[in-house]
Amino acid sequence: MKIGVISDLHIDRYNSETLKQKDFSLTLANEVSREALDILLIAGDISNDHVRSYRFMQELEQMTGVTIYFVPGNHDFWNFSGDAKSTREIYEFFKETKYFKEGSPIDLGNGWALVMNPAWYDYTYASDRFSLERLSEREYYGGTWQDKVKINWGMTDPEVSREMAERAEADLEAVRDKKIILMTHVATHKAFRVPMPNRLFDYYNAFIGTSDFDRFYEEYDIRYSIMGHIHFRHQVEENGTDYICACLGYKREWRTKDIVHEMRDALQVIEI
Ligand SMILES: [Fe+2]
């Protein structure tokens, strides 16, 4: 079985530029077909609008016939759709789709299972020179971490992280006898934070990842840990787990200006 992995497509970022949403769906559809993928995993941040993110998956599925699984990223919760959905309602919206099966891990056959959970940042990836209070201000060097104004969980980020981790644990427990692919949006390994000391990221690393998943790697047979969010394309192997970040990222972060080249470079393929 061939499984493709990609994240952080941000298809709605380029309205006034030469890059159109159609370029993303067509290019990705071509890659899915070229690689003859059975399953495509999208680790969040398709767009800033849950309806658009959902329709993108529908369109891609119709074009290719590939089975898609997804976890919402922070941007997918931003709600640029114009409807009045709260963050929690968007979460429920995604859970009702066939793409985000949190609470019902997927049996992939051959002793493999897929667990999906967005995970949330808990501030533990920041430099310890900042207090929890200072980090929870989510403002630094004149910049504001935009989730602060665009997302409202009704609780603190560390609390959201713990809540997500509890749900992930229940799903992992349900497939504890299987080889597991875990897909999150935020990072679950500190190898994926921006190297410190760093003028900005000593602070902003707070919003990159979580430590609440650490113990799961000892407890469960997680062979692949898929994530997005950080806009690096990076892979780390540790104690039998492959940690994969396959972000497409923003055009300004690309090495070339060619979406085909970048999509091909970002997309990782695993075979089980
Ligand atoms: Fe993100």
C-alpha cells in the first residue's frame, strides 16, 4: 500500500498572484496519480476557511479516486468562510467529514492503523527564559501570534494540548496491538523546532509543538509520526519511529517558483 504525505498547502494565499487554487488541486492530483497512491494524508493547513479546505479534499478525491485522511491545522480553524462557526464548531464540522476520523482510528490492514489528532502547542518548545505568563501573551517584538485573534477554544493553549493528547491516547489505546501511523498538525518532537538561540523563535517556538505526546512513543508502536505546521521539509528517525514533516509551505519559502517541483519535493511516500 502506498501512502502519500503532505501538509501546509495554504491554497488561499495567492488570490492576486499567478498561483491559483486550481494549480494546487491539479498539481497534487497529478502527483497522486503519478505515484499511484492508495491513500493521501494531509497534515493540516489547507486554507484559512474550513469550507474551502473541505471542498478542496472533495475535489481532489473526485479527480483521483484516492482515499484522503486529514487533520485540521490551526489555519483551518481560522474561519475566513464568513459563517459564524466557533472554533469548536469547526472542529465538529471536520469530525463529521469522512476525512478526519478522530475517535475512530482507521484499520489499514496488514496489522497497521492510522490515528488522527491535530494536537496543539503547549509552549514547552520555547526557551525557558520566558515565563508561562509571558508566553501566553502571544506577542513578541511587535508581532502577534495570529491564532490569538483568530481562534478561540475557550481555554488556554496548554489546556487544549492536554485535551487533544487525552483523545489521542484513547485512539492509540484502541489500536495498541497494531503498527501505528500517527498524524498530527503541530510538531510532537523538538527536533522540529527552530534551532535556538534565535532572536524570534526563542519565543515563537512556543507555538510550534507539544510535549504531551512524548510518552506515547514509548507506550505504543508508532512507526510513523506525520506532522506539519513548521514549514520545513524534514525527516528524523528515532527509536524506531520515523518523524516526517512534509510541508509545502508558502511560495516565498520555496527554493524555486515552480509548484510542480515544490509539490514533488514536499510529498513523501511511505509503503506499508
Ligand atoms: Fe499550521
